[in-house]
Amino acid sequence: MNVTIHQMEKMLRGQYVFKQFAFSMLMTRLKRDYADTPTRVNLERCVHETNTFLNKYRIIMHADFAMIKTL
């Protein structure tokens, strides 16, 4: 699964709870980075980093995938 720019922006601006601790930590860091520099380039970097993480750990990310698909 790959997140879109639209889904990423919702995740960065919203208050979502994720099941996987490592993914929650990633999102906390990305939220902070995006809040400091809310540019399109930074948003695209967040999408790339998130998709890299999700593809690497897709086996354990099923619960979070289901939530992300609703965005």
C-alpha cells in the first residue's frame, strides 16, 4: 500500500492513533517536521518516507493500513 499526498496531509494535520509503535514514532517526527516547514516539497518527502516504511513493514501493518484507507 502507498499513501497519497492527500492521505499524508490528513495524517500530518490530524490526531490519529496507530497500532504499531514504530509507525507512531515516525508520524510524530514527520508531523513535527511538517509543522516547521509546511511546503509541498516537504509533504512529498513525508509521503516518500512513509511509503518506504509501510512497504518495508507491510506484514505487521494490517491494522494501520485499514485505518489509512479510510482517509
